[in-house]
Amino acid sequence: PATPPATVKSTYTLQGPYTLRDAVSQASVHQFAIDINDSATILDLDVVLNLKHTYTSDLGIRLIGPDGTARTLVHRRGGSSNDIQLTLSDEATQGVGSLSLLRGTARPEGSLSAFDGKNVKGRWILQVIDYARGDAGQLLGVQLVVEQAKQTKQAKASEIAYWTTKVPGMIYYYFDRITQDQHARDTARA
């Protein structure tokens, strides 16, 4: 059986608090950017939300990836409960719609697997929409937890050195660590 590749998890955090204005005559839309400079292929993505807001059912929350892929995380759930402290994971046993309080771990409204196989690098947008009047709140923080293949260090040609038995008539090359130039070392003689 093939051994699955080793993976690592990287966490990218936007730490608040950021004010979430109340909807007045129409929904109020808030966008928060998480800029990621790392370049890695996403194997799995989880999102950790921490919001302080009365009547969580006033809110819709979406995640938009650097390439424009968008998924609804939570849409008007939780009834009259307050605050959201939730880890969203495709692997969770229950969906976010089954929770009366938005706490713990649940599957998001839209599958996060839409981001699998894409590069994590770029600007991610967390969009929080307040659809109803009368309640405001704060985004206390959000985390993107990215599982990616473990990177193995690849040696540069200048770091590679090995010895071999010389074969007559072959030209052997070496790499100069200082200049990074390749040189014909010698021609083996019989």
C-alpha cells in the first residue's frame, strides 16, 4: 500500500476586534482581508470564526479565495442566540444548520473542499453581512487552518556532492558553490 504524503497545518490569523455595523435600510456588508504570502497547495481547509453579535441569525458569512472561489460558511443560523465561536470543517459530523448555538465544530453551508488543490497564496476575503436592523457586533478573529503537503528540502545543484567510479571516455562535471557555475572537471582515462 502506498504511504500517504506527510502533511503539515499552517494557521493564518486575522485578529480583531473589528466593528460590525448594524444594517440600516439595507444589509451592511463588511469585508476583511487576510493576505497570505506562502505558496502551498491546499489539501484541506478549516475556518475558525470568533464573532460577538446578538441575534446571530442576522448574519451571513462567506469566504472568498484569491482566485474568486466563494463559499457560504454560515447563512442566517442560530436564531436569537448570541455570538459565534465555531470551527467550520468539511469533516465535521453535523452541519451548521443543525446547531441552535453557533459553537463547537460543524460543516459549513458550502463545502470548503472547493478550495482543495488551489494555492493558498494571495488575498482571502471574509465577508460578514448583517441582514437585519437592531443588533451590531464585532469580529474578534478568524483563522484559516490549511493542511498542506510537508515540503522536503530540495538540495540545490551546488549542494550536491557524490563520488563515483570514473568510466573511461566520460566527462565529469562539478558545480562551483561560490559562482554556481558548472565546469567540466576532467575526462576519465582508461
